[in-house]
Amino acid sequence: PALRSTDVVIFTAGNFSATNAIWINRVIIGWLGWELTGLASWVGLLAFFLFAPTIVASPLFGVLLDRIDVRRAALISQSVLATTVLVLLTLQLTDVLNIWLLGLVALVIGVTSSADRTIRFVLVPRIVEKEAIANAVAIHGINFNTARLVGPAIGGLLIDAYGTDVTTMVNAVMILPFLVVLILVAIRDRDAPDQERKAFFREMLDGARHAIGHPIIREAMILTCVLSLTGRGIIEILPAIADGEYGRGAQGLGQMLAASGAGALVAAVSIALRRSGPPVPGISTSARLSIIGGLISTTLLGLTGDWYLAIALIFALGFFLTNNGIDLQATIQIELNDTYRARVMSMWVVLVIGGAAISAITLGAIADLVGMSTTLVGAGILGTFLVVLARMVIAKADGASAS
């Protein structure tokens, strides 16, 4: 249903190029970090720089996006991302790049991306009718995860064939079409009247209260947090797994990232088909089961030494992470109106991306100390504990609400 809108089609096409650039850039930064240091902890730290700013900056951008023109914000964020990639290219071509400068580049991209992610979550519901929001979210997920499948493979193959310089140049060019799309696409007006402006941090607090006070949104946020803290960081330290554990180099990294992207794409398509009818409120059984599937995949990944089985488990992990993430995001979007959309979705981004950042740096550091296998098995055990704890917290909160 969402694809009946010409604007959705145009947005999806332009966003596909920019999203591929995001995934290629992650391969570039991760591989450069591994080449420069050979340490899983540095690969994890670079992933932390890419995602950690979201923890602080995303809620701030959420308040701003409920106040300012979302199109202008999107154009600014994309322009900054393109400029930063060009700076990275210059550092590579002049042969002055070191791990500290690479970390600074990753940090700048991380801060800008913390705004860009929330912007996209606000844009997607604003280019379709309300009845098609859940389907549009799933279509956006297909777009993102198709790029997740294609982008890493392209990045790994380009690095292997031509080196990181050429790959970074391609990455910069792929951001540009989305800037044109953002000018062309029609964005509907907010579905709620502008409220009287309060103090900046008071509005941020109002958004948090709205999310916590809404039982469906509250539970979706808790479940998102659990899987983010245990499973999402694994995808960010794949350079250390692909080359450090299996000795497969940049091409092996591309294969692993592509496998996770393929699993994610299958999940996104299945959700788009399930969410093609009228919006259904509440959290699906599929989203809950995905947490269990993700934890099992993580544990088995730590136990296996077979490359092909590891690829299959990365595929499964990509499927479960995405099935959980998109389904819960669609659930939250259905429950929101435009008054709180940017603020609440910015908090959801904090849980997804911030959780992945904390998970990546923690898993990377522990892997350098005790080995990758032990680390992954431990993550599966910790995740199981957090699931039980989350169930208790949700039950207690629901009981308090009923009282």
C-alpha cells in the first residue's frame, strides 16, 4: 500500500543510494581500524564512536525536530555526512590517516548520524497516509536491509580489489542523489496542532513521560533495549570475527555483513507482507520470539569453529535482530502522533544505536582479554538473564498501571 505513493517510491530510490553509502562507510571505517591496529578493541571503539553520540545527541535532536522544518534538517545532515566522507578521503590520499584521526572522523559521523536516523523516522510517516504508516515503516526497513545486504558486499569487494581510497570515493558519490530527492519529495503537514513551546529540556522530559506512560510503547522500548545490549554489537565487531577468528580478510568481512543483511532483508520483507493490512496495535508474538532466536544464534556463534556455519548463524542473527527492530518500531509509530513522534523515536534510536555502541565496545574489549568464543557465549547467557529481568520489570509496571 505505501508504494502506491509516488513520493514514497522517489524517497525509497534516493534513500537506497544513501543507505548503501552508510553501510559501505561502516565497512571502510571498521576495516581501516583493523588494518591500523589489528585489535578487536579498536574496532569496537570505532563502532562506539559511530553510535555512542546517539545516546546523548539523539534526544536533543528529537526535541529540535518537533520544532523545526524536517526537510531542512535532512538536507543539513546529509551535507555534513558527505563533507566528512570527503575529509576522510583527503586524509587517506595524503597518507596522514592514523587511528586517532580515524576515530575523530567516526565521531563526527556518529554525531551527525544521530540526527539523521531520527530525521528518517520522522520523514517516513510524513510522506504516506496514516493508514499506511506501518507498511511504510516496513518498506523503509526493506530498503535499509537491501542496502545492508548489497552495501557491505560492495564495500568488501571494492576494498579487496581497489583499496580503501577508491572505496571511500565511491562512498562519497553515493550520498549525493538523496540530497536531490529531499528537495523533490512532498512532505505532509503535522497531524497535530503546534503546541505552546516550553523550555527545551522540559519538552524532552514530556516526550519521555509520554513514552513511559504508554504501556505498549514502554514494553516495546524495554524489549528493544534487551536485544540491543546483547546482540547488535556483534554485527559491529565482525571485522575481528571474520579476520581475527577465521582469517578471511576484507572479503570475508563483506560476506559476513552481507549474510547478516540477507537475513535482515528476509525479515523486513516478511514484516512488510504481514503489515500490509490495517494497523494492528500491540506487540506481536514474532517480535518476542525474535529475542530468543537472537540469543540462541549468538551462543551458537561462540561455540562453532566452522566458517559456513558461522555465516549461517550471522544470517539468522541478522534476521532476528531486524524482525524484532522493525516490528517494534512499527508498533511504536502506530501509537504516536506527530506531536511526540520525533521525541519518542529519538529515544527509540538511543536504545537501538546506543545499545549497539555499548555492546560493541564491551564485546570488543572482553574478546581481547578472554577470546571471541567465550565472549559470544557470555553475551548469550547475559541476554537470557536480561530477558527474564525485563519480563519481571514489565509485569511490575503493568501491575502498577492497573492499580
